[in-house]
Amino acid sequence: MSDILPTLLNAIQGAQIEILIFVAALFVHYTVFVKKVASPKQKGKQLEVSVAREDGNAAARSLSLLLTELAVETDLKISGEESVCEVRDLVKAAGPCAQLAVVQAAITKKRFDALRSFLALHPTVGQGFSQASLLKNLVRRNLLDEALHCIRLVSPTPAVYNAVLEALVVQKDIEKTREVIALVQSARQLDINGYNALIKVLASNGQMSQAREALSQISSFTLRPNIGSFHAILEVAVKGVPCDEGLILALLREMKAFGLCPNNTTCAIVAKSLQNGSPESYVKQVLQLVDSRLRDQPDDVLLGPLCEACNRSGYMQQLLPRLQQTRKKSGPLKLKCAHTVGYIIRTHGYNNDLAGVWETWREMKENQVQPSRITLGCMVEALSSNGEADSALGIINDALSDPQSKDLVNSVMYSSILKTYSQNKQFKRVWEVYQEMLDRGIEFSLAAFNTLLDACARSQEIRRAGPLLRAMSDQNITPNIITYGTVIKAYCSANQLEEAFKLLEDMQKSTSLVPDEVMFNTLMDGCARYGRFERGMKVLDSMRAAGIPPSNFTLAIVAKLASRSKQPEKAFEAVEQLQTEFSVKLNTSVFNNLIHAASCTRDLYKAKALVVRMISEKTKPDARTFSLLLRLCISSRAAETAMIILRAGIGLPQAKESSSDCLLQAALRKLPSRSGVATKKGPDAIPQEVIQDVVEFLIAHARKQGDNSLLAEVTEILGKVHALMPELTVNAHACSAP
């Protein structure tokens, strides 16, 4: 055993030596193999890394030297030992100001090698850090020559050229735009989007003829116009004052000649040309163009500007059936813009289409569109203006309960609700909502306080005005002319005329505000309410002395002032004098108050002459006109005249010629057929009690006179009246002859 152990140890040691020799040989062989047989591709990669590092150092050293010569301090710090990637990251992090400073310094010192290296660090296009962004920033800062230097040092792509051209369009620089396009063309990089920049810059400078000439010369550049070529000119054409409708229609025809179909953007641009007073034929053509797109792809791009244009131009009624037809064909509107939703809600509200208002609101919810403050305001206004103040308040409460929309609610929305309650004489609800606003901590606006003060005037609760004015003062809200005028109206309504005049005097002494027509009219109306003719005429004199011309509203109040002051004959004298002096064309309200003045003296002849005159001056009688005349006929026992006027009021033709009222009959025949105001509903209709009184008067007169022909006429009238007013009660048995 003792002999075997040394033998084994010797064997193991020999094996270890052989293993070590094998490993060493393998290492030498592997090293030689790699050096001799390494692929060219691998060697290339290693070479690229080495060169890149060397180039990076060169770029870094060049920029480092340039930065030391800068006259201004920047965030860009380079030691000169960085790689390309490191230099690029440092330049990107330094921001646009530092980048522009480097460009300016390199050009000033004619270090074009450094500038070329600096530009090469930037990708051609991209968000924020790119050659395109750098060049656009240069143009925006009016460093146009520097931008051109940069373009000449690199080989820009069309996207880079176009970025520069877009910036030049904003600057409206025609010469530089032409210069860049010449560079692009020489580089054979010009495309239609770049050429459109020339059209845009010419059009935006008001050179429409040159812009159209450039459009016609597109083919000489081996280009074909696209829809953007025409949009460039249309965008400017629709903003013209006055708008050149002929040019817009001509451009649309040229588009069609090139085989280009208007898209939603085209329609949206053209819709902007619609203004109040646009020719009806032009509006019709624009709406036909819009209809072609509404049938296919209605979206926010089209519907938003269309609603805005129709609202601005007074064609809201034309828009409603189009929205309804679009929904009928395409289903619910797929809107994504809250602003567009607001416009559509306003359109439905304007047309008293509450169903459409709610449908649009539901569509917005289904499309998961978060309402903006404008959207919410449009919804509240649409409901309030259509008498749905409670529903509008519900919308506000829903918004306040949602964390995402609670901050959208403001006092303007509440003001719409307060105004509706006040106009509907729901004054209890006005003050309940006011208290709710206080409890919720809503920040009040001047308009909200003015609306509350108007409620004081309407409800004759002047006692509430004082606390409101103190609250305004506490919130540092300065009253305006509307505030003072509303409080004066409240004093007049509460039979505190002297307080109203005192407030006017205080306003003139303590503020720079000047009384306007509304304030003067309010004071005159207060004088009329209590028969203070001389005081009212002094207000009129003050108004004229202030250089404020009277309106029809003023003339109507003057006539009312004379009648209420039991001096009706002065109504005609004052109105005639004002009409002559200020060339006022009398409206229906003024004629009605003059007819009322004639009624005060039972002067039926003068009242009939006023009706003949108003119709000859193309002023249409309304329900009050017929009511005043019929009442006057009853008090004057003028049955024949009453029948003539009643027939006209109901919309029936005259039965026979009248010898005494031939002028009145001739005038009434000029009114549109079936224009009888009795066929209307609500405040625009002749009151039912007036119809009842005049029919009963005619029956009684016919029975007394034994006039069977008049009874037959009354029977015909009754048939018409009962069809219009089934609830009217007249003793039908009185119609039979005695």
C-alpha cells in the first residue's frame, strides 16, 4: 500500500501538466483564429465605433470652441471629449434658445464647419428637436437669413423645406417664400404642399389676383393642385369685408374642373362666409354644398362652423331640418368636440326644439364627451329660454355633483334661470335660487345682480334692492348703467318716482356714467304711469339736450304719457313733431298708442285714418291694433265698421262694399290673405273677451235694427270664431230674427 501511493501521485501530476499544455494551446489557437478569420462585417462595426468616437470628438471640440466665443451665456456645456450621442443629448437638453444662439454665433463668425456639424446632430423631422423645428424657430424669430444659411449647408427633405415655408406663411414674407421655393425647386424637392405655401402667403397679403395666378401656374412646375391649394385662397376670401361671394363660387367651380370634390373642411371654410345680409341665392348654394357632405360624413369639422355661421347670419331655422335629416339618415351624431355640441344645442334651443336639445345632450353623454363651460352654458340657456327653468336648474345641480364638471358652473348660467323665473313672474323661485347660489358659494357677476334687480322691478319689491346693492359693494362689483337703470325702473314700478329721479342725480354726481336712451325712456314711462305729463316732457327735453335721438320706443311712451295724463290730443302733436325732426318711421307700437289716444276722445274717424296710414306705410296691424279698434267701435256704436274690422282680424274677406268705410276696406284688403291675428295663439291673438264683446254687440245691434243681413253675417262670423275658439260662449239663440 505504501508503494502504490507515490506512484498515483506521480501519475496525477503528469496528467495536470498535460491538461495545462492543452488549455494553453487552445487559447493560442483561438486568438490566432479570431484575428485571421474574423468576418469583414464585424471588423466594419468595430471601425465604425472607432470613427464615430473620433468624429464625435471632432464635433464636440468644434462646438466647444464655438461656445467659448458666444457673447451670451447658455445652458449648453461641452468639454470637447463627448461622443456624437452625448453631444446630441446635450444639445437637445439645452433647449431652443441655446440652439438658436449657436446658429447665430456660427454664422456671425463664419464657422460654417461647426454649423454643419451642429445641424447634422438634429434629425430631419420630429417633435421639438429636429432640423425642421430649428429652422421654423429661426423664421418665427425673424432670423430669415440664418434659416437660409442653414438650408444651404444641409440637404433638407421636402418635409424640412415645407416646415420653413409654413413658418414663412405666418410671417407673410413673399420674397423669402419665393427664394426658398427656388432653392427647393433647384434641389428637385418641390412638392404641392410646398408650392401651396406660395399661394397662401400671396393670399394672406391680400394679393388675391397673384395667388390665383400662382394657382393657374402649378402645372408649369409639373405639379397638380390638391384641395389644399384652393383652401389657401378660400380661407382668405371668406374673411373679406365685404365678402366676395363671386370669387368663392368661382374657386369651387375650378376645384370641380380639376376633379377635386369639396370635403368637410371646404364646407366649413365656405360656411364662414355666411353673414347677416348675405344674398339669399348665395346662402342657398352654400347650403346645397353643405348638404352634399351632411349626407355622407357629418362630423365636428363641418357641423361646428356650420352652426356658428347659421347663428351669425340669422339662418338658424335653415339649419334645424338639416340636423333632423342627418340624424334620420345617419343615426345619432358622433361628435367628439364639446364646442360643436354646444352650438348644436343652441340651434335646437333657438328653434324651440326641446326634443332636439335633449337628444343632443344624450348623444354627448353616449359619446363620452366631457362638456365644456360653453357647452353647459348653451344647455342651460336652451332650456331656460324655452321656459324649462326647473330642468335647467337640474342640469346645473347634476354638474355640481360631478367632480369633473363642478368647476364649470358659474353665475352666468344661474342668471339665465333667474331671468326665466322673473319673466314668468315666479318671483318666489327667483329668491330661492338666489339663496342656493349663496349657499353654494357661487361667485356673483354684475349680470347676475342686474338680473336680480330686474326681478325687484318686475315684482315691485324695491325693499330687496338695497341688500343687493350692498352685496355688490361688498364684492367690489361696480354698478354699470344697466344697474342704475334697473333700480330706477324698480322705483318707478313701486310709485317712488322722486326716488328714481334722485338716483339719477346721484349717478351723475358720483360716477362718470351718462344716462342712455333706456334710462330716459324708463323715467318717462314712470311719469306716464302716474300721469305726470310736464315732468315726462322735461325728461324728453333732457334726452334731446344729451344728444340722444328718440326711437320708436320713445315715441310710443310719449303718446302713452299724453293719454295717461288726460291730454290725448297732445300725443299727436308731440309724435308728429318728433317724427319730423328725427325722421323716425313709426312702428306698430307707436300707431297703437296713437289709436289709444284717439279712443280716449272716442274719435273713431282719427283711429280709422291711423289704420289706413299704417298699412300704406307697410306697418302691419297686430292683435292690439284690432282690439283697440273693436273696443272703440263698440263704444261708438259703429256696427258696420266693427264688422269690417272683425272680418279683417279673423281673416275673412269683406262681404260687401261700404260707402262710409271704403278707404278702410281698401287698406285692409292689402293685408296678406288669411293673416287674421285671431288665428294665432297666446299674446299675439285678439283676446277672447274682445271677440265675445264685439259679437254680442253686433247681435244686439242687428236685433235692435231688425237687420237680418247683419245677423246672417254674424252667424258666418260665429262659425269661424267657434272653430278658432271652441271655448267662446255666445248666446246663439240671439242670432235668430225677432
